[in-house]
Amino acid sequence: MPSKVVVIDYGSQVTQLIARRIREAGVYSEIHSCAVGAAEVAAMEPGAIILSGGPASVGEPDAPSLDPGLLEIGVPILGICYGMQLLAGELGGTLARSLTREYGPAELTLTAPSPLWKGVEERTRVWMSHGDRVTAPPPGFVVTGRTPTLDIAAMADEKRRIYAVQFHPEVHHTERGEPMLRNFLFEVAKLPADWSMASFRERVVREMAEQVGDRHVVCALSGGVDSTVTAALLNEAIGRRLHCIFVDNGLLRLGEAEEVSGYLREHFDLDLVLVDAADRFLSRLAGVTDPEEKRKIIGRTFIEIFDEQAGRLPRVDFLAQGTLYPDVIESVSHKGPSAVIKSHHNVGGLPETMQLKLIEPLRELFKDEVRKVALEMGMPDSIVHRHPFPGPGLAIRVLGEITPERLRIVREADRIVQDVLRESGWHGKVWQGFAVLLPLRTVGVMGDGRTYDHVVALRAVESVDAMTADWARLPHEVLALMSSRIINQVKGVNRVVYDISPKPPSTIEWE
Ligand code: XMP
């Protein structure tokens, strides 16, 4: 295992960023709920611990507290924001409550040397988001930084290797946040930078080969980068004892099934079945307009087909899934699972009678890290940088009734959106970009004639994890190109509109 930094999550909106910055510096990092006990953390053998920020007030009823055992583990600790206040409260400093929050930039002045400050100028801009403040440091601590409104903006006890900052070094608005975190990792904790996608690939392939032994694994391919990388890693680990099933539900993008399955077949010695089930899906969806009903039909039909196909394989013990780290954190967060807004269909709902154990090689990775593994494995750009695509596919992008003709329109429009995004260099800058066919018709004029045709809506969003998103500020020329090509080339469309709604309150998909 690579060395590891454990981040204890006290509920800040930006806790994930801490883990990301650490990994970007080449050190593996995991987030754990603040409900985890010190003994459990010690068993993880961390090389350092970071206490995150959080919205609570230390000492308030229900406020998460610091497990003092964490301080006994003997590894360096960095408290950020609420983490700093917890350290101050626990170690004998004093705190002041505040009803107002300081939010935004502040100028930090370094007031005493600290290894965290190596290479950082005496005055530097930091990002604050806090209410309470430390008014006296605990015994043994030196105040190492202040701002115009905070006498104690940073403090350190070098003997015990405990450091604390009131601001957020993990956000980009803190100008020198990155060197500060790197200093904590490399100057204080003296960790090796041993987290790379090459070492990850080598380790998971070895671990999966050991875990599976001479048994068999089944994997559902969706066309996306996550399941493609999952299958490729397993193929490296166990060869043809991995069995892949790719269900073409008739709701995929133009050429998607062929592109991904063709690539895998060409480059890997893979047992892959491509099931053409378009008719079964489309006949069951005929006349259905309710989005949740569509999802349920697609989910049920998928499971039925997967079950049929799996029944034709030799005895299988494992189901491989492309679960990513944000899904894992979401399910362990002390805040509890977030409310289900849409019932997302995935293979998690397979019949229990199949009794398969899960194998999830990507559960440690963020999406951008999965893409790095894909690059490391030599996958082409069209697979590495494929935008996320919903399980129910184009069914939830054809609003209202799904017919072959309406699917054709959305498919052709989508292809133009993808092409223009790539040609303009915007494909890699947006999280997702796609076309939606609206369930209405509007009047237009073509040549001398009146038309009464379909409307296509364009959606392109920026996001880091799809939990929140904002509409992408695509240049007018890019939108103009999409619009003119769609209207000119896609038969039956006479109007194109652009969706300028953020999530929340909208969602990324329209259904
Ligand atoms: P929403 O529309 O909820 O989408 O903002 C968030 C992300 O999830 C994708 N999405 C789905 N993925 N099954 C999936 O596997 C679904 O039913 C589904 N609905 C939305 C969406 O494309 C976006 O990336």
C-alpha cells in the first residue's frame, strides 16, 4: 500500500478538495467520517491526519467533537478551520463564539516561522469561511499567522507536530494553499510521493488476481470510461475469467456500442457479449411518458437481460462495478445519505438470488484519476474523455414519448453537439454537453413555406462531481455553430434553445 493521509470529515462543503489536493501532490488520501474512532484510524496506519472544516460550533449540543485518541497516534496533524477550533478546545486554548461569519479573502501575515510557510511570502491572500475564532492558543502552541480581523489565524506546536490554520488552504482562492499543504506532507510528515496511477494499476491488478483466484467475474459495460477501465483492469488481472456483457438498449448514442466494444475486442483478449436488446426496450417503453416510469422499465429490463446472459456463463462469484470514490464517501458521510432525487438505475439492483460478491477496483479514485488510469492503459481520447452518460440513456433526453423517429432526431443532434464541442476545444472543459428533444412543436419558416417542427434544447454544464453544476458559458459562436448545423442537418428540427439553469435548483438531465 502507498502511504496514506487520513482526512477526518467534520462536514465542510470542501472536504473532498483536501483529499484531492493531497492526491495531486502524489500522496494517497482517504476521507473518513468524524464518527470514526481513533483506534480505527490508527489501524489504517496513516502517515498524517487532517481535521477538516465544518459548519458546527465547538461545544454546541450535537457538534462533532475531537477524539483525543487521534492525538496519541503520534503522526503529524493539521487542523483546518473547525479542525483548528477543535484542537484549540481540546488542548486548553480558548474560543469565542460568533454569530456572524467571516467569508471571503483576507490577507495573512506570517508572524513566526513554521515549516508550513516554506516558500510562502510574508503576506499572502487566503480564503476564510468561519464564525468562531481561537482567542488564546493552547499551551505549547506558537501563533504563526494573523489577518487584520484575526489575531490567531494559524498556530503550531512543532514539538508535537500539530499545526492549525483558520483559513482553507485546499481552495484555489488561497494563493499559496498548495505549497502549504505540500509542506505539511513533505516537510513535516516527510511522506514519500508514492501515489501514481501506474502504481495504482499495478497494485489493484495484483490484489484482484489474489482476491478472485480461479473463480469468475461478470461485468456490465455501459460504454462509459468507468466500466471500460474496470473491465480492462480485471482483464489484466484474470484474463478470460472475466465475462463482459454489453446491453445495447437502443437508447445509446450514435455508434457508441460498436465503438467501445470494438475497442475492447481489438485491444484485449476479452470474453464480451454484445446483446442487441433494442426491440425489447423500445417496445416496453412505447407510449410511456413519465420519467420515473421510463427509468423503472429500463432498470427492470436491464436486470432481466443481464440475468439471462449471466445464466449462460460458467459459475460466477463476483460482479464488477465501476463505483467511484465520491459514491463511497457519499455513503459513509456522517450527514447520512443525500436525498434520492431521481432513482438512478444501476446494476446495484441485481436479483439477490444471484448472490454475487462485489468487486470495485475504482472505489478509491476520483473521476479525473480514472481518466489518468485510462491514459496509462493507452486508451484513446474518445474513451478517456467521454462525458458521463445516464444509465437510461437517450430515453430521458427524449422528453415525452420515445419513438424511433424521436430517437433519431436526438441522436443526430447529439452527434453535432459532440462534434462542435470537440472542434471548438470545449469538450474537455465541460462536464457534460448534450441535446434534449422537447415534447412540443413550434412554427418556423423554411424557404417560402411555413414549418411546424421540433425544438431541440442544448445543455452544457461545468461541474466537479455532478452534485452541483452551472451552465457552461459557451461562446456565442460555438452555440451558433451547433444551432445552424442542427437546424440545417437534422430533419424535423426548426428551433434550438440553450439551457441556462444551474443545479440546484435544476438538475443536469431534463427528466
Ligand atoms: P442529474 O440529472 O441528477 O444528473 O443532475 C447527475 C448526473 O447523473 C447522470 N444521471 C444518471 N445516471 N442513471 C445514471 O446512471 C440515471 O438515471 C441518471 N440520471 C442522471 C447525469 O447524466 C449526470 O451526469
